[in-house]
Amino acid sequence: MANPKRRHSRERGRLRRTHYKLKNRSGSKCPQCGKNKRPHVVCPHCGYYKGKQVLVYKTVEEKKKEREKKRTKT
């Protein structure tokens, strides 16, 4: 395998790496809530996918009630 004869300068290495940038992901609007989401993925805001509710997100109050129930049981 070929080896470099001389060391590359920092500038030369950085110029080579200018194309290694991250690209923006494409997005689409959720038909239920209208917020941006990734295509072909469940909406992280409302939990709907293809018009059906797949995930159920609990409110802060519901989470507090569940914690209180666990505390009283033990």
C-alpha cells in the first residue's frame, strides 16, 4: 500500500474534510397536529401515524397521579 512521502499540512487536511458536513433531514407536516416531523415516522408530538394513534402521550398531571399511586402501594 502506498504511504505518503511527506506530512500533510493542517490546512490541506481541513480542506479535504470540508465536505464531511451533516445534511439537514427532510421534513413534512403532521396531518393531525400540523407540526414538523420526519417522513414515515410516528409524530413525536401527537403520536399519530397514517391517521391512526400509535403512541399515547401522558400529561404531566397523569404522570404525577401514577407516581402517587406507586408511593401509596409500597
